[in-house]
Amino acid sequence: QVQLVESGGGLVQPGGSLRLSCAAFGRIFKINNMAWYRKRPGKQRELVADEQKDSRAVYADSVKGRFTISRDHPTNTSYLQMSSLEPEDTAVYYCYFATREWSYWGQGTQVTVSS
């Protein structure tokens, strides 16, 4: 059984930075893409960043230039570096891993941007 465990969320002031981590535990092979989604209050879950196996990444327009997704292949860990955070970035952030046959979600980590 595969479990994704997220960490790194918390409270940060506007303009601050946070780095989220998502590690996969269990037998998981050939991860094709690792992504981060978020659910802001009163809104639907949305894609924030998605990194393909070849390291190509796509970002939501709202986070381009501020967020960076990366991965560590040996440990099956995804990172989301968030900078210049804004109150509108307040959300529960979820990681998502997909192999050819399966997909997995993390439990979510709260990020609150407030002064």
C-alpha cells in the first residue's frame, strides 16, 4: 500500500516563503508525474504545479514565477517551493503522484498566508 505524506505547511506572513514536501511510502514504481493541487476556501480544487517524468513542469498562471516544483527521484519525494506568498494562496495543498496504472493523493497540508 502506498501512502503520500506531506509536510511543510503552516502560517506565514504575506511575502514570505514555505517549502512543502511530499514523500511516498510503500512500493511505488515509475512515477510519471508529481503534482500539487490546492483547495482554497469556497473554491474547487485546482492544479498548482505539475512535473512530468522528464522534469518538464507546468504551473497555474496565478503562481508562475513564485512557485517551483521539483523532485528527488531516489526518494520519490516532490517539493513545492513557494515564495512571495499572498493571502490568496491560503489553501489546503495536496500532492498527487501518478504511475501508469495508479494515482495517489496526499492527505493535505494547510497553508495560511496572513499578517
